[in-house]
Amino acid sequence: MPEELDVKPGTLALMILKTLEVLGPLHGYGVARRIEETSKHRLTLNYGTLYPALLKLEQEGLVTAEWRQSENNRRAKYYALTAAGRKQLAREAREWHQTAELIAAFLGTRRETP
């Protein structure tokens, strides 16, 4: 079983936005399951973390939400990426790639001999 990881601050919104970009509109449960699957179950999301993040993204205009029937005929709130959400996702992804490259440069540095 893979080691479970904590979500770093600021990364959950990025994961949600990317999930909605890749899969299109999803209900909260679907978003959570996809994030867990993508992480190879190293992340487990609880609803006390996920739904406040979805609400914040909705209030910021990065996602829209609408009630409709789920695949098992239940009423569920579906979330979809907005144009502003796509721009934010591109910006955040670019920043994460730059940060990862910076950290990789430091982690790859070997001790210099005098």
C-alpha cells in the first residue's frame, strides 16, 4: 500500500481545476475519487476539505455549479471549469513547474570540493 501524503497548501485547488479540465463537469464525489485515483491513492480527501475548496473556487468564479441527476439517479451538485478557471489553472501550473525546476536544481547540486 502506498504511503499516504498530505496535500500541500494551495495544491488542492490546482488538483480540482485540473481534474475538471481533463474530465469535464463532475460532482464533488467524482472529483475526490479522481484525485485519489490520480495520486495512486496516496491522497485521501475528506468532505470537510473538498467542499470548502469547491465553494471557494465557485465564489472566486473559477468554477460554476449546478444541481442535476447523477449516474445513480441522485441529485448532485456538478462543478465545471469557467474561462477564468482555465486561465488560473494555466497560471498556477506554470508557477508549479517553475518552482519544481528550481527545487530540482538545488536537490541535484552536489557538494563542491575545495
